[in-house]
Amino acid sequence: MTEGRTAEAKRWRWGQAAALLVGLGILVWWILSKMTWRSFLIQALNGLSFGAVLFFLASGFTLIFGLMRITNLAHGGFYLVGAYIGISMMALVGNFLLALVVAAVAVMFLGLFTERILLRPIRGMEKPEVLLTIGLTFVLGDVSLAIWGGDPTPVPIPQVLTGPLTFGSFAYPRYRLFVLACAIVVGAVLFYVDRKTRIGAIVRAGVDDREIVAALGINIQAVFTGVFMFGAFLAGFAGVIGGGFLSVLPGQDFEILLFALVVVILGGLGSLPGAVLGATLVGLIDSFGKALVPELAFFTIFAPMALILVVRPQGLLGRAG
Amino acid sequence: MLKRLSLTARVKLVLLAGAIAVGIALPYMVPQFFVGLATLALILGLFSMSIDLLGGYAGLVTLGQAGIAAAAGYGVGYMANRVGAGHLTQILVGLALGLLVSAIFGAMAMRADGVYFMMITLAQGMIVWGLSMRLTHITGAENGLTGIIRPPVIGLYWQFYWFVLGVVLLCSLALYVVVHSPFGSAVRGLRESEARMRMLGYNTALQKFYVFMVAGFFATLSGILLVYLNQFISPSAAHLTASALGVLQAILGGLGTLVGPMIGSFILVAFQNVVSQYLERWPTLMGLTFIVVILFAQKGIVGAVSKSWYAWLRRRGRDEELSEVARQEGPVALESSESA
């Protein structure tokens, strides 16, 4: 690429960013003309906390795809199973932290089974892998229905996290703030591991070129399994955390999967920053959409997805090709 | 004239003629319940064929085709239930809505391929599902739309069966013409190597859009037929479960063949009916079937049959016949040679 073209590309990028900012400004101004500052803040926090749950899901999904090119559509099923195990653990021992860990670890082993037993024979065949994970989702959803029944139930949350937190005259549910804090911590850890540690370097190198990483004497198969298990862990984690404020019910596996897919399509498949951006956007769009145009709840996430696919098919932060 | 055809072609023709004859005679042979099941299987087979055109011929596996069929069904249902319009209007609105949704979805997905295409179409189909759950005043949400009555000419179950049979045969013929046309070759080229097609000067995105529209048209027809069969439509018609069932039918029968989806459809409809008499866990069984088919039988039933036919011919030492069979299009694996 020549010097001139690089500069031009840079200018083009700045232009895009400026257009995006102006558009966002107009949008915020329009929303504020429709609601008070207080309800704006509440909706924004609602959106961000939902986005936090989507981030747990989408980051695992995107990591698995980025490294192994496996599109694990069973991620929604993992979420649901995690949430149900969380409910059972709460009924059994009543300790939220323990329930969280047990559910996440159980789903992690479900991930191990999926990767080692089910997906191994068709490794590298991308479309069969996708279809197999869909079949797995049906099984997980239906077996959950058989075990836990069809009534919507929330994951019980501990006493400390119930009730609102008040700042002066502004009150907001503690639990949702806790979810948001969790996402920030998990996100920070993920970025640190990804950018600063040896294992992160191996994963990033694996994303770029699996064969070379294997040739360097690294057991790439073990890395694959590890990342898949970690993604499943995050999905189970998301199930318990999300189940605390989104009720758990049959069919939610597909609904949450839809949101996670829109997140990665918007943010860019295989990109961790893309998952952050996509989850934030989808959470906010969904929340404000429900508040402003409740009838069009699903259309509000569909429209931006359509726009992105036409203007920038690789997603906002995805790499072309 | 028959003599000049190869043995394989003759066997195929006889089987096809036999199947059509049984199809026509069916209402005389079995009770109403089974005719109803056969109608359902025919409609789902047509739906599955539209998926196969994309997944088997173009190499673009769609997971949202039920969204298109359901949109058409909702068009019919809305006109019947909420507007009270005549049958012609119902059908025209259903067609228009199905094609409109196909065009929007096609335009969104035409630059994608592989798993990205699957994800996009999955999201599209589920958004139709989500919208039909929320737009209560149009779709009736989970209660769905009732009061959709068939036109009087095809009102009785056997009349409707024959009508569906006729439509499905015509559609199969049309699809046969499509896949054997130059356009069909270009579509298969997309499956084999999109990059090379682009090198040859094809606008591959536009090709994908066209084939998406053709598939969308047949999905639309199946959606209209289905809503007249059930005389009811609810959001589950658009759900991923419906789309995935269509994909499973196509793979189970044999992807990349026109007869495969129909065979898969009859088997799964029969299987589902037998199973649901004994236990309620159909989704589990469907999921397990999915897993087993993907792991062990990606070329489906047609693949297995043509393999043993090939072996039989070889044992008989019919060499010129063998080369004839080898030249013909068999079922294709899900993964094209390029991306594997």
C-alpha cells in the first residue's frame, strides 16, 4: 500500500467515525426529547446490564470461532443448562457464589464432552459442526424441560444483592449493578489475559495461523479444548448471572442465542473488542427500543444488523476476508 | 425410446412413475388421517427442497427459511382473519409478503457465505419469530391466527391433497429445470468455488441473491400451502426448529438432489408421528437424529442407495453403465472441497 492511500484510508476512517458520532448525538438528543433524564439513565443501565450478559456469551462464542472456526450454536443451550443448574444449586445449598461456580464448571465439562466426543470426528468441517451444535441445542433444551419443567423461574439471588441502591434521589436495583460490575471485571481479565500473558499470545497466534503455532511445538489441540471449555464456562456463568434478572424458561436458549448472534454480527466475528462493542450496542438498542417503541422490540435489533451487513459485512471491528 | 436409456435412468424413471402413481391413488388406499400426513409431508418436502436449492446446490446452508414461509403464511392469515378478504387476495398478499421478506433477507445475506451465511439467516428467521410474538394486533402472538379457511374447490381433505400433490409436482419440475439450466450450473459453481466464479466474471453476490429469491419463492408457496393445511398459524412456524427440521430433511434424504428432501420429509413426518404416540420427547429425538446424521450419514439415504447401486453395477461388471452413473450428480457432502 502506498503512503497516499494509507493517508486517504485514515481520513476515510476519521470521516466514518465523525459521521457515527454525529448520528449518535442526534439519536441521544431524540431519545432525550422523549423521556426524562432519570428514565434515560434507568434505561441505559438496563441496557448495559443486559449487554453484560450478552458479553459473557458473545465473548466465549467469538473466542471459539476466532481460534477454531467452530460456530458453537449450542452456546444458547449451554446458557440455559447453566441457569437451571444454578437454580437447582440454590435450592440445594442456597449459596449464590457456590451455585455460580458449580453451574459454570458443570457447563464447562459439557463443553469438554461436546468438543472431544461430538465435534472431534467432524473437525474442520464448518457447516456440519454448526448443524451438529443445533441438534445438541434441541437435546439440551428438551432434556432441561423434562428435568426442570416449563414454568419461568428466576435464579434466586442473595439478600445482599436484592433491593435498590440509592444515590440521593436516584434508586437502581443492586443486582443489575452487580451484573455490570461482573462484566467489567471479566472483561478486564479477558483483555489482560489476551494481551499480556503467554496463553493469550498463544491464542492470538492460533487465531492467525494454527499450523505455525502447532509447528512451534505448542499442543494446539489442548489449547483448542481449553478455549472451548472456557467459552462453555462463560456461557454457564452467563446463565446463572442472567437468570437472576431474566427469568429462566424453555425456549430462552434460542432467544439468547439470537441476541448473541446479533452481537457478533454487529461487532465482528472473532473479535473480543467487537464483542464488547456489539454487546453494549445490542443491550442499549434493545432497552431503549422496548421503552420507546415497545411494539417493534425485535425490529430494533434487526434494523442495525441489516444496515451493518450491507455497509460493513465483516462487522464493526471485524477483519475483512 | 426407453431402450436407449441406461439401466440406471430406466430404474429411476420406473421408481418415479411408481411413486407418482401411488401418490395419486393414495386417497383410495388409506384413511383420512394418513392422507393428511402425506399432505403435510409433501408440503414440508417442498419447503425442504427450497432449502436444498440453497444448501445443496449453491452451498449456502440456510437456517432461516421458515421465516420466509411463515411470513407468507401470516400474509394469508392476516388477510383471512383480520381483514376478511377473499382467497385470491389472501394468496396474493401471502406471495407478496413472502417474496418481500426473501428480497430483504437475500440482500442482507448475499455477500456472506459458509457459517456466516448460516448465522445471518438464523438471526433473520428468529427475528420473524420474535416479531410475530410481539406484534400482537397483527399476528395474535402465541394464540396465533385462526379462521383461515381453504377455498371451497379444495376444501375437502382429499381435494386439498391432490391440489398439493399437483403443486408439488409442478414445483419439482420447475426446480428440475432450474438446476439443469445454465443458471443452475452457475449456482453449483458458487458451491464449488465462489472465487473462481468471480474470476470467470460472474457477479457472485447477485447470483446468490437470485438463487435466494428462487428458493424464497418455493418457500413462500410451501408456507401458503401449510397455512391452508393447518388453517392456523402461530409464531412456531417461523422458529429455528422449523427451519432446522427442513435442513435435517434435506440432509437425511440427500443434499443436492431434488428427490432427497422429499424422501427425508416423508421419513421424518412418519417418524415424528410414530414417536409422539409413545413419548413426548420429540425435540430430543430430532436433535439426536441431527447429531447422528451429521456424524455418520452426511450424504443421506440417496447417498447410501446410490453407493450400493454402484457396488451392484460393479459386481455385475457393467462398466459403461458405471461411467454413466459416475458422471451424474449424486448427493453432495455438506462441505465443499475448497473449504475443507
